[in-house]
Amino acid sequence: GRVRVKATKLVAVCRNCRNTHSVPCSAGFGGAQLPRVCQSTRGQLGDENSKCPIDPYIILPDSTEYVDQQRLKLQENPEMVPTGEMPRSVSLALDRYLVGSAKPGTRVSVIGIYSIYQARRSREAKGTGAVAIRMPYLRVVGMTQENEAAELMAGNFRPEDEEEMHELSRQSD
């Protein structure tokens, strides 16, 4: 998937009393919830003219902290799938140094935290009053590539491969 920017800590300011408030964002596909009322005592007390309104916060993008995040889909090995069945898959959330480390089709082993997020309701389901759908995903904390091509690209050759290359180089044609 595409590399996206995800906030790790939002910094918001009240548009009435200019009070700043820091809100941590949950890891993985989770988000953050801004408070509905101003957190300063000055904004909650006083007369009606100086009181802060509902939903007073505006996010300050330059003060907010961000990380790179990527969403991938991990699919089980096609060789392991019984004939006639579709391979199963699970979504992965990669962030920071893991972003961009796996290309499509690369066989990987991952270590992660099994998590769930509340999926957004589709346009068709909005009027039906359907219950929230929770989707599982894996927050990846470690990943290794398992295919031979990755090892060869990194220069990790077996002794037999090196010997074969030496013999090829000695040939005259």
C-alpha cells in the first residue's frame, strides 16, 4: 500500500480562549478523540460571553507529531492452500522503519500485536442501523523476508553458488 502520514500526538488550540491541549493517538489503525468541551478552567467558568463553545478545538498541524505508516495485506502461502479454496489474508499496519521494507509478492514472516479497529460503515449500511463492524489486523513490530531472491540481492550466496560462479567465470566463451 501507499505510505501515509499518521499522527501520534495531536496538538489542538481552543479557538475562544487559546488554551492548547495535547491528545495522544492510538497506535495502528486507531485514531484520536478531541474533547467536546474546553479543558481550561477559564473557558468553563465565567459569564456566557467568555465561556468556550462546544467543540472549540482546532488542530495545529505544525505542532502535531507524525510517523510514516503503511497498510499491507498478508496472504497465506498458495502452496499451503487446499485445492479449490481461496488463500486467507489479514491486514498489516507497518510504521516507522518498517515502511517500504516489503515489496508485493515477497514472502515474509512477521511478529506483531493482534488488534481490532472499528471499520467505517459503508454508504449503503448507514440507513440500516447495523451494528459496528470490528476488523482484525496485525500491528507489525518485526518482519523478516524469506525468499531466496532477497538473500541473493543482499549478497548472501551459498558456497555452492560461489563455486558455480567461479567456474562460469573461468570458461572462455
